[in-house]
Amino acid sequence: MNRLNLPAVPKEAQICKTIDDVVEHLDPIERCIIHERYMKRTRVSDLEVYSQIINPPISAVTFSDIRQSAFEKLLMAFKQLGLIQ
């Protein structure tokens, strides 16, 4: 128990918080892509993200390059944090 007599935060919630923290440290355009495409309850397509949500809109190729860079950074961070092997 903690000072508020609440049970400890579940491990899954800690992992989610860690993922949120890692995403927050991405470059702004990378963070926008990851957040809008993968971290919201409503599903949006790649096309919606790069043509409507990102302002000014970017091309599909640029979107793909930025998304790949973001995922490479996330993979490296998750490995360093021990979330994946």
C-alpha cells in the first residue's frame, strides 16, 4: 500500500506509462504520427494522418520515412528499458 492506501499500480499500467513517456520524447512530427495513428481509441488510416491531420499535409513517402524513423527510435528505447529483448 502507498500513502493513499491504494493498491500498487499494476505492472501493465506502468508499462503503458513508460510507453507514453518514450513517445513524448520523439520529434514532434514523429510523436504526432505515432499518437494519432496508434494511440487513440478511434482508428484512422495512414492516409487520414498524412493528408488531413498533419498540417501542412505530407506525402505518403515522407510519412512512411518519418514513421519508420519513429519506430526505430521506439525499438531502441524499449530495448534499453528492458521492455523487449
